[in-house]
Amino acid sequence: MDTTAPINGPEASGGLSRRAFLRTSGLAIGGFAAAGALAACAPQENTGGKTASADPADANARLTEELPIPEAKAPDTTSYDCDVLVIGGGFAGLNAAMAAKKEGANVVLVDKGRPGYSGLSPWPSSHRWFDADMGDDAEAFKRCMLSGTEYVGNADWYQAWIEDSKGAYERLSEWGILDQYTRAVDTPDYFDNLDYVGYREANIEHDRHKKFMETLEGNDIAVAVYTMITDVVKDGDRVVGAVGFHVPSGTAVTFNAKAVVMCMGGGCYKPTGYPVGDNTFDGEFIGYNLGLPIAGKEYDDFHMTTSFAPGNAFINNSWDWLENIWLCGGDVTAENAASYASGKAKAMVLDRLTKATSGIANDDGTNIEDQATADVTRRGGTASGNADDPRQGKMMSPKPKGDIYGAAVGMCSHLSSGVFCGLDDLEGATGIAGLYVAGDGMNASAVTGAMYPCGVGFTSNFVSIQGDRAGKAAASYANNVGTASIPADKASELAESIMAPLSREQGFSPNWARDQLQAIMAPYWINATKTEATLAGALDQVLYMRDNVVSKLMATNPHEVRLCHEMEHKVLSAEMKLRAGLERKESRGFHYRSDYPYRDDDFLCYITVQKSSDGSMEVGRVEVKDEWKGDTSQDYAARYTYRFPGEAQAKGLPAEEKSGGWGK
């Protein structure tokens, strides 16, 4: 099949029938899921299982000795010794591992799934960088971000992005991760028939996991897969490694390391349209229990799903994650810096709140989005006019347009949340000797402040920078300290604790608990239009789960053990999110309080939550640097150029339209 052949006929403009799409998509996904489930349940060896009779009178027809999840062998290696341990195999983890290796460190990377397929790493559809050679104006970019972050953005980290982003793009390009290949709509046999598997197989040489593994293994970096880290271990004032377990077999695995870089991602409670289910706040949980401050929890996610199929990620994200990563940037100029930031705010904040307060339009699923037909800067591409500039913006194949928010409840706005490393840190140093953090949901850099005004494709590039910097710092630290080893009694104690859910004979299913938490946290009045009463009510329920459910989660196999630990992490994260939301008694970016529907510059700060010495959760504030606050004497209406619902009335300002829509 010629995968470069142009599409012909009426489907060329994305005119695939919505009903045909849904019907075919449902059949295709159901078929793939069934095949996958059958494959997963097929025993590797079956010498003792009963053969079920076709005769319904035969009692054995309903009996089997096959396990619902086949037994798996323990990994060949269950104890590692290294200079630098990188936890997480996404963009941040890959860059951290490669940077530490380049500095001469002996590196091990461990991933709960597989590098390139875990967390958010399969899903970026674009990649943005700053390029002075193409005429990008640094001062214009910084002016845009100052107001766009609503004056709580970390301008030092943004300067680091300006300086390092092209290098990150060049690294990822060298590793083949940004290869450009033919999109699905230009391969009609795949696009018309919704043949996702066929399209993937035709482009398998570009597969994300394949590229990640070639890069890691080609540089002699050991990789431990399907291994969940539950604890990072300290000995005195320094880290000495981590302990976890191989999920398929339930085997404890120990990592002795001089330095640890946590690149473990953020999380959500239950994905409903944005498939980030294996991001479960693991690193945030570990950091909190090590006594580190966690920040940025009050800012909510902005990803959209479809009201007519909210749990089906293939509907409005169908081809994005199979096609290449589109190259973006260069769309902020001296002329549009202010309007770019305010336009992003209206599109991403007000559209969400309008739908939360007024409801959504009746959607029959026929709204097809074709970003390739938009103006180049509308799709995140360059305004340089330079024919050699590769940043042409997002041009993924036509797809149904999302119409409702809440695709990943519990997830925070990109790059806002995680371990807070202080106002001056640019390496991810946590304050614990040898422990570093990098990546979305792991390092609360606050580079994007209260929202995400930076344009599409920023995250995959920025976390690559964070990973690179943290990896270098970890290697430098490891080079100057002695060997590290987790005490044997501590390793045994943690291994026993990991498997505790298997020993419980009575309790609660982690799947049931997940659905209860989702029901508490998903309503719009909790994650979009918050009030003191709604947040406090939700907090009461989450605390009940913390005190009466988490300790009773039970498992029948190692996969469920993983789910039990993940549920404990999710409940803690929900408590942090609600307490941070209660503390910020104002509205700013992706945090809207309908009882405080206006900005209050007394809250030019980061809200932190931290485990106190008595085990309780303390809430604090860290004021941002004065130079990040903008001109605080400026007239309110000029300083804040869009209005939250109720803000104009509360502040005596002219009313402004509430509607918005994605600009890019």
C-alpha cells in the first residue's frame, strides 16, 4: 500500500459521516479490546485446566482453572546498583537518563509501564521551541507570558525555556522522536476505514516506544519495565535508592542509587476521554510523605472530551496519537503579545466556565475539526514568514471536536503542580540531598502560572529541558558522594508493606473506591465553579475515604496491588487539591471560585501543602518574586483583561461576553 497517496473523493475534507464514524469506531475498538482481553487471559501453559463441556447440564461447563490474569515470571534482575536512578520513562525521564549518562554516570531507568508508552508520553501531538534564528522575539514572548500566567508564572524557568528549548528540539529530533511522516487522512485506506492498527503497523518504525528504547539501550542505560516504585528511601539526610515491585509477578525490586530523579508524572482519578490512567500521582505521594511541599494543586485541567461519548478517547483524539508530533512555535510577536495571552485566556478559561455555569449545546456529533485548514498561526505555527522554518503548526487528520470539559478529572493544569523546589531552583533539586524532580505534575515549576498561555506543544519541550537539567545535576551530585545502599531490614519492611493488600480477607475493591472518588471530585461545582461549601463538602467525603477505606483496600493479585497503591495516592491528591482550592479565596486562571469571582493580588503566591511533624496536612503560601508580579499599580481592568462570571458585577466593571472557544 502506498502510504503517501493523496486522499480522493468527498472524504478529502474530513467529511466522514459522524454516525459512520461512531458505528465503525465502536465496532473497531470493541474488536480490538476483545482480542486484547482474550490474549491477556490466554494461559502461557495449560496442562491442568478443565475442558468445559458444551452441555449446559454439565456443571463443569461453568468452571475453569485458568487464571483471569496469567502468572508471570519474576524479572531476571531484582536488585540494581547505580549512580543515578531515573523513575519514569516519559519525555522528562528520557532526557534525564540521557543527560546523566552523558555526564558519565551509571544510569538505570525504571518505568511502571514501558518507556514512551507511559503517562502522557504517548499523547503529545505537537512540540514548540523558541528559535532566535527564525526571528523569535524573546521580549515579546516574556511580555506575553507575564500577563498570560496571571502574574504567578515563574519567569526564571521561562527564560530557561527560551535558552534551552531549541537544544531540546534538536535532541529529540536526533533520537527520531520528532520524525515527520504521512498523516492518516492522506492514507485513505486507513483513514476511511478507521484502521488505526493498520496505520500504526505501516509506520511502526516511528513508534514512540521503539524510539525511546533504541535511544536508551543504544546508550547502555539499563531499563526495568512494568515496575512500580512505591518508596524513595533516605538514609539520614540523603537518598539511597528506591523500592517497588514488578507488577506482573508481584516481585519486590530494590534500586540502590546515589541520586534519584523522579519523573513520575501527575495523574487523574479516572480518565474520561483523555487516556492518562496510569498517571496516578505516584511521585507526588512519595514527595509528600518525604516531607516535601506540594504546590499548584488548585489549578484544574482543561482537556476536552465529547458529551455524546465522554469515555471514548478514540472519538475526539482518534488520529492525534498515532500521527507524528507536529512542530510549532514562532506565533508570538511584538504586535500580538498582549492579544495572544488574552485570547488564550478567553478560549481556555471562559469557554470552560460558560459550559459549567450554563450547560452545553445539544451535540449530535457532526462537528468535525480540521486544523490543517486553519491559518498557520491559528494552528500554532510560525509567523516568521521564513520558508525554512519547520514550525508549521498542528495539522492532524480531521476528527470530531470536543464539546465538554472534564476529560481527566483530578489532573492539574500542565506544569503547575508537583513538588515545589523553591523560587530560585532551576534544576529540580528538592532540598533532600540526591533527590531531584522533573516533568509535568512532578516539578511545580509554575512556568505557566495559573493557566496555559504558552501555546500548543510547550509541555513536551519544557519537560525535556527539566529532565536534562535534573539529570545533569543528579550525575554531578552522584560523582561527589560515596556508595549508596538501602539497609536490608528497611528493604524487607517496605517489600512486606507493598503486598499488604493481598493479606486482607475483607475490605474494599480499588475499582469501587476509584468510582466513589470520581463521583466526589468530578462535578463541575468541585472542579470548575468552586465555592467554600462545595469544596468543604467534598473534603469531608474524601477524608472519610482516607480514614475508612484506604487502609482496607484489598487485592487478589499483583495487578490489584498496584491499583490499591494508586488509590491511596489518588485520595491523598484529592485532599491536597481541595485544601489548596479552599485556601485560594479568589479566582485566577484555571481556579474559579464563584464566591470570590475576581482576582485578589494578595494571592500573588503559590499555595503549598506539606506533611507536618504530627502527620497532619499543613497549608501554606510562598509569595512570588516582585519582578514576576507585573505592575501592581495598574488599573484593575487593564491589568486583567477578561472577566470571570460575576467578576464585572463584583468589581463594578463593564460586562464582558462569557463565551470562548479553542483558538488552536
